[in-house]
Amino acid sequence: MMNNDAKTSSLAHIENLIPSLSIDCVIVGFKNQELHVLTMKLKGADLNALPGGFVRHHENLDQAALRTLKERTGLTVTFLEQFYTFSDVNRGKDKRIEQHLNKANLLTPGTKIWMQQRFISTAYLALVEMNQCDLKPDLLSEKCEWYPMNNLPHLLFDHNTIITKALEHLKVKIRYLPIGIALLPHKFTMKEIQSIYEFILNKKLDRANFQKKILRLGFLIRHEKQLSGGAHKAPYLYSFDRKKYNLLVENGIGFI
Amino acid sequence: MMNNDAKTSSLAHIENLIPSLSIDCVIVGFKNQELHVLTMKLKGADLNALPGGFVRHHENLDQAALRTLKERTGLTVTFLEQFYTFSDVNRGKDKRIEQHLNKANLLTPGTKIWMQQRFISTAYLALVEMNQCDLKPDLLSEKCEWYPMNNLPHLLFDHNTIITKALEHLKVKIRYLPIGIALLPHKFTMKEIQSIYEFILNKKLDRANFQKKILRLGFLIRHEKQLSGGAHKAPYLYSFDRKKYNLLVENGIGFI
């Protein structure tokens, strides 16, 4: 496959890259009760793609993913993990990018041939606080754009499939791990954390029942309300008990 | 890295293979209250490795894993899933295999150069019933050998690390999914299924408590004891309710 053109910023030395192998990053944030995914809008084209890149001979996949994220979005993330390697034989066939590259004359002939290989892509999931992000698109992207995870455009290649798989991965994680510490600000409401669970599980949860279950796990701290004007109407705020949170991450939440 | 020499059975046409990419299979069975892993003992050497192989241009990773398993072990498995892609820069550096290959003169010069690439390897987990296996080692292996997962020899390359990661993957799965249908015979005892959980979680579980929790999930059927000689001393036998089991696989077992 040809991978997205924005990846070419690091393509100055093709000979330093492992052939046939790429990485793609699904960067997820939370806003307005919805999970969002970061995409890159390519310069001069109505095309968006996941931030991605290639793997250098001296680095492993984790290092390549961290470097790519930093280079392409300016992000340094705290939660980043590999979740699946995508290898469909036809995953790179997307006429839109070929047309765009030909039109825009963005690549040298050598680079174009290299990009036309079949690529197998290892995908990473990053969870971030959206308002902590200082996004910087790379040379070949016009801007970084957040999209609600349930309302994505038709992204390049198999990138929509990759995002669907990332959501499935989150659905698995949420069943045995506490979640949210990387997505939420320091203080948040019960409604906000419930929204994350509802979004990932794709179903409404009973408010009282959710609150009971999540508090029983012991990783949330409830803060006293400030005594001021209409404050009695404000909801309780919570934060994470990092020690208990990490203990649960280590031991897992299981039915056994 | 050079991957294990047994992989060369399918190396007649290097030009048909994707460079730098391999697959490794962790095939897990259950016997004597312990999980076991299948390894291949290389011909004429005191070296064992995971069954593995390479990826052809016209196949995806799943297809490559299925083909390799069949070619190298004679196995057709029912449970096979990708769990991680290994990419440490030095993962393929293992003097033992170089010495063996030089000594045994097993490879043509062209194949040797190809094998000396750095390989990134996508690992698959297969769960099987050990006594249903009809193992057939390939041309370059002397035999297939099962090892208890907690008592493995020093395998080639990073294969011990791959197995450790496979066990972690099982530990995650066991927290949100029913498990055992691929490992156990049609009928089994409560002690056997408890052993699988204990092995994967690496801790003793209270017998009564385990029984209560696992039966509450509803995917086990208890069979009446046969009325014969000393049969009243025999434990109850169980089998899986496949419909309920599959429903739980679909929906997951969560705390929420």
C-alpha cells in the first residue's frame, strides 16, 4: 500500500527505514460527553488520515510510535500502547491518495516507488487530555483535526477500520481495568466518567448503579463542595486516587 | 534477526515473502493441571523454538499464521488470535542459531543473507486440546515437543519473552471472557477448569468460592453421575453450554 503522504516528512532517507512496515496512531480524547479521534488533514486535499509513520532500523515499534506522535502532532503522551497489526492485502489501495499525490507532485519518483509497497501497519492507541494538546501539524499536513469517534469522515486506507478496532480494544480494557485517568482533567464529575463508560460500551447505564459500582472499586476520591452562592446545585467533583488506580491496573478487575 | 531455521521449509522462493516480517505461534494446551506450550526441536541441535514462519505477498498475517501452523505442526486450530508484534532491535541476535546453521550447512548463501535481516514478528496465540493434536514436524525439525509453560528451556531468540506475553494476554482474557472450551475435552471436572484459572492467574483460588462464581456465569452444564461401582466417589463432570459460552464471549463479563 501507499501510506499517507504526510508520512513523507521523515522520508528523506528511505534507506534508513524498514521496508513494508508502518505504524498508525489512534489518539483519543474526551469532550462534550464523546470520545474524539485526532486526524491529520492533508495539504490541499479534502483527505484526512491517522497520524502515522515508518520504522527506522535502529528503533523498535514503541519508539517509532512515540517519535511519530511527537513529530507529527507535537504531542508527548502518557498512555500509549500497541493494540493490533493490520495486514489486509489490499489495505493500501486508495485511489484518492494516488490522485492527490500525482496532482500535488509531492514526492520524488524514488519515494513514490517506495510508498507503493504493500505495508503492514502496527497500530497504537493513545489516550490524551484534549485541552492539554499543543498540536503542530507536520510539513505535509494542513492541520490537525479532532473528530467525534462516532462521526468520522471516510479516512484514507483502512483507517476507519483501525479506529473501530481501537474502540473494541477499549471495550475490552474497560471490563478489567480502571479507565479515565489519561482522558479526564484533574477534577471531573460522575456524569463525565459515566459518559466515557457509556460511550465505550455503547449503551446507557443506570446512574445510581454505575455510581455504586465505580465507587466500590475505590479509585475515586470525592471532593467536598465549595460553600458559595449557587454551589449547592453544582455536582460533586471527583479525582483519581492514583495509588489505588495503579494497584487496580496491576491486579485487574475480574469476576474471579 | 535470523529467525529459526525450521522456517526455511517455505523459503524456496524468498522473492514471494515480505521482507523483515515473520510470525510466531504460541500453541497452548492443558495437561496434568498445567498449561503447556508447543515447541519445535531443531534437527541435530539442542535448540527449541516456537513454530513460526514468514508472510507471503498475497496473504495477510492471519492466513500466514494458519498456514504455518498447518505446515509445521499438522495442526488445524479452532482458536487462533494475534496478540502482539515484537520488534526489539536485538531480538534476532542469538549466537546459538548462527553456530548451528553454519555447522549444519542448512541454508544456501542467498537464504542466509535473507535470514540475517532484522525481523519484526507478529505473535499468535492458539489454544488446543493436546490429545487431539496430530503433530508432524517439518523438514528442518526433529520433533515437536510440549513443555510446561512454567518450566521452559531457554528457547531461541526472544521466544521466552513471547510466551510470557502470551500468558499475560490470557490473564487479561480470563477476566472478561469465559475460557477453556478450546483447552478441555468434552467432559471435564471442576478441578480441571479451576486449575486453568489458577495457572493463568498464578494463584490458588478457594474451591467453593470459585465454583459458586463460575457456575453463576451459567456457561457450564453439570452432568449426573453414572450409577455404578465406586462411582459415588467420582467427581461431577461438566461440559460447556456452547450457546451461553458464545453469548458471554460476545458480551464480555464485566464489573459494569
